[in-house]
Amino acid sequence: MTDAFAHVGGVLATGLAEVTADLTALESSGWWAVAVTYEGEVACARFTDVRRAPHPRGPWRGPRPGEWTSSLDEGAYLAGVREIRDAIADGIVYQANLCRVLSAPSPPDADLTGLGARLARGNPAPHAMTLRLPGLQIASASPELYLSRNGDVVESRPIKGTGRTEADLLPKDRAENVMIVDLVRNDLGRVAEVGTVEVPALCAVEHHPGLVHLVSTVRARLRSGAGWPELIAATFPPGSVTGAPKSSALALLDRLEPEPRGPYCGAVGWVDADARRGVLAVGIRTFWAQEGLLRFGTGAGITWGSEPAREWRETELKAARLLEVAAGEDLGERGAARP
């Protein structure tokens, strides 16, 4: 079994010094790997040896596609979409992101190092991260920036709108993106200097392996005295994976989703406290090992314009490539996963 490490942004961190649930540690010193579950459980791990290095190799033999079970089957998911549309009609929410958690048997001593390496080669993502800590293993191929920080400048890049090609994107997708941008603007405004929140890019099309996304950029300058704890408290869970208004969406989703999301839809990334820099991704396209199971989450944003069967297909599209990559045998020296 591999010792504790984090690999993110081409950097390999080893030499685990401490693990804490206290976000104020990110304002102290040192280089930290960070994981926050959707339910708010925090793990900040300080590593002493941080260097540029390739992803560690490791064996991996994952579940076949047919071995996965879903917390919501197709019928339950379609019913959930209809219930969210009813809530929109009643003025309770404008949008909500309905998710399901997939599970497959995993050996109790499973090591996700090999899965992380396979994802990095077979499904490269701008915010990919593999994290191995005592009692916690995550392998993420996230394409979505939750928060970046460079000094006092912070940025979020919410994704809303997904299709196989740009031609698949609908007016509903743009409307959904704009709604979430407004939510992110409001969240950042709670900890930003007055007048500094801006949207440099709205609904830009980004291409990722097997699909395209609509992505917007929201930027602000932190007010004096605000740091990572205040920033995360003001913006978590990320708006793109909850809904609007956020408080109403969270209450609705808590009722509709039968299982906790865990690291899925939370935050994963790194913070260099000495440099006052860091990048946290939204924990989507993310696997984690828990209680003898390998888990993976997928979801879709529901608006009044949503057609239930199409939203189910979107969750399938988001999962398909990642589950295929994860199903592979040991990569060894045989090259990347097949596309």
C-alpha cells in the first residue's frame, strides 16, 4: 500500500506532517492538501516534501460497468426531476442539481493510486487530484474550479450546461448557467471588497474528453480580514452543484437524495499558506473508497425547461467515460486508457 500523498497540478506532495479539520490552518504556513465533503467534513493535510513529479504508478483493476448500483434508479431520478419542476412552479427554487451516487464492491485494502494514474492518462482534467490519507482516498478528474486564490484575488468558474458536442447545448443550459453565475456572484460578494465582483467570461464553451461544457468566470477581491475559512463559509457547497436559491435547493435535495454525497460535489485541492495561493476544485468526476465500496457521483441541473429523460441521459453521459476508464486493468507500461 502506498504511503500518504497528494498529486495535483503536476505536483507530488509526500511527507505527511499533520491532518486537521480546522480550516484556519490554511492561513498559517506550509503546503496543504484539502478535501471537504458535500456535508462539510474537512480534512486539511500538511505535507513537507512538495515537488514537481509525475503521478505515482500503481496496480488497478476496477469494477466493470455492470457492477455499479445507483442510489437513484432511472424511475426514481425521473420522479425527482418532476418534483423539482413542481417546486419551481411553486416558486420554491429556480434550479436544483439532482445527483445520484454509484457504488461497486471494492477490496477493503483498495489503493486508489492506480486509479488516479489511470484517470490522469485516460481522462485528463484541469483540476485532477489523487489524495491518499489515513482513512480517506480520493481520485478525481474534476474539470471545474470551485475557488482559486492568489493573494486577495479569488476566482470561481462554475460549469452549467453539458452535451456531447456544442450542438447539443440548449437555451435551457445557458439560462441555467446565468442563474448559477448570479448565485456565485452573491456568495463571493459576502466576503469581497465592495464593487470588486465581476464576470470576465459568461457561458464560454469548453471541450473536455467526451463532452463539452458551458463555463463562466466570476472574480473578486477579498475584503480585509477574510481568508480561506470565511471564503469557504460564504460559498460552500458550490453553487453549481446545489441550486438557487441555495438554502431552498439544499433542503429540497436533502429530501430527494437518499445517500450522502460525500467528497462528490465537495471541494478538493491544495493551498500554499506561505504564498497565499491555492486552487480548490468542485469534487465532480470523483471516485472515493469507503467501507468496502468504490463510489462515484453524477448529476444534472434541473430547471423548468428540463425534460426528465434528457436529464437522466446527462447523468449517464457524465459517468460513462469515467466508469470505462476505471474499469481497466493495471496500466503498467501499456499506455493510456482507450478513448
